[in-house]
Amino acid sequence: MSSTPPLPSFHRPARPPLPKIRVPAARAVVDCAVYVDGQRLPGHFTYEAALAEVRERGAGFVWLGLHEPDEQQMTDIAATYGLHPLAAEDAVRPHQRPKLERYDDTLVVAMRTVTHVEHDMRTVSEIVLTGQILIFVAADFVVAVRHGEHSGLAGVRRDLEADPERLRRGPGAVLHAIADYVVDSYIEVAQAVEQDVDAMEEEIFTPGTTIAIEPIYQLKREIVEMRRAVVPLALPLQMLIQPEMPLTKEVRRYLRDVADHHTAVTEHITVFDESLSAMIGAALAKTAVQQNTDMRKISALVAMAAVPTMIAGIYGMNFEHMPELRQVWGYPAALTLMVVLCAGLLVVFRRSKWL
């Protein structure tokens, strides 16, 4: 008996991985300008040509703005501007902790940005969005790398270009302007969150209203996220105002004012967190009181229903010799007794505020 030969098996060959498309670094550039004596030079510059122009003149500085560059793009820019590879690696990671690092004469400042999202207080939704700005500051350039759609610096650049006196202070003035913009956004978000906290507090403590615990926990979680973004910036700001930093005395004075504003914001965030913790306790207590009130009402109604049930149960027993069983007035007397007892219980429960 001949055996049937096995059918040949067909294996699809594994496809090689697709080559990664190299995107030019210029695609990540939002704006690149050369500033000399507080004025922006006319024309458009590539990031290479801008740095070459400044170093050829021996005066001025480059302000290069990038938005979410990939690793290869950042590597190319780092090679042109002489940025440390570790700092360039941090620039492509969007969730860096606020920090200040120094690589020779280049300062690297990482800051988190926050923005407030319109939302419904009764639903669980995102309230605070965070992003990142990482700034490289040297004697002849500023490179600002942004992550997130809400952290645009076009307004900061426009304001500085309208004030040449500030731009004459060099790259340090740009660092101060960006830090001031970020901290001012913290203040705006803190004010919006304060309104949310006040509205939720009013709703919780208004008699007769009920509120779910989930929105309070959501708001508290967003406050924690905001704290993680805002509070750690205090140490870098304090370090920037130290005399050993390669910044002018005037810039350090302005940064000291930014640090004071930042301290005020962190205090507000701490108050928000404590208020929400108290609100959670109050909401849970209010829910427990409401449940106790409901249970008392249910218990009172059950007690009132038990009286006629008891009497009807007694007279529903099949015994021949029972009191008033054959009397004409027995049935209305039983009903009257039920009504009187239930009315008496109702008065007692009302006085006890159970009903």
C-alpha cells in the first residue's frame, strides 16, 4: 500500500524591515533668525548659515526654534552647534523633568509647559495638558526645542523683536523671556484651576445637591500632574540666579523676579491639593450622611408597614376561638387600630426627624 507523499509547505519569506526615511533637519525648524545689536537681520537663514553669519561677524546671536525634532534631525543640529550628545538625546524626549545642566559654556534648561482645557465639571475629563521646552543657551546662540501644540513661542519672539533694548542683552534675554512666558502660563492655568476648585467646593457644600466622587479625584489627579510639571522648576530657577552662571547681572535680576512668581504659583498648587483632599473627605461624609438618612427613612417606613402586617397576620390565622372574630364591629375596629398605630408611629418618626 503506497503512502501519499506529503504536500509541500509554502513559507512566505520574511520581509526585511523598511528603511527609515531620513527627514531633513530643516523640517523641524519653526523659525531661525540672526540678531545683531538688538535687531533681526533681514532675510531667511538656514540653521547652518545663521551660525556661520554670527561667527563671521563676531557679534550677535542665533535664535533657532524647533518643534518636535526626531533623533536624526537633532543629531544633525547638535553637530552644527556643538551640543553635547546627552543633551541632544534629552531634546527628543518629550517628558523630561525640569532641570538645569551645564556643558562647558552651554546651559541646558528643561521646562514643562501647561495649559488649561475647557471641560464639564460633572464629567471625568482631562483638565491640564503638559508639554516641554528645552533650551540650549550659549554665547552666540539659543536653541529652543518644543514638544506639544500649546507651547508656541511666536508671541515671545514677536515681543522681544519689538523691544531691541532687551535683545541687546543677548541669549540670556531670550532665556528670561521664555522662562517668564512659561511661568506666566502657570499663573493663568492656576487661576483657571482655582475657579474649578471653587465651583466644585460650592457644589459640594450646597444643601440638597449630590456630586459624584470621580470628578473630584480627576481634578486632584490633574493637580498632581500640574505639580509634577511646575514645582521641580524651582531649583533650576534658583541655580540660574547664582553669580557663577554665564549670564549678565541684569538677566539674573529678571530671572529672580520669575523665580518669585514661580514660588507663588507653587504655593497656590499646594493649597489646591489640600482643598481637594478636604473636599474628598467632605463629599464622602456627605454621601455617608445621605445614606444614613435614607436608611432611617426606610427603617421608619418598614416599621410603619410592620404594624398592619402584624395585625393582619394574627387575624389571618385559622383558629376558631379568637377575640372579636364574630363581632360586627371587629373588622372596622382592626382597620381603625392599624390606622391609629401607623399614625402614632408617623408622629414619633417626624419628631425624631427620621421622616
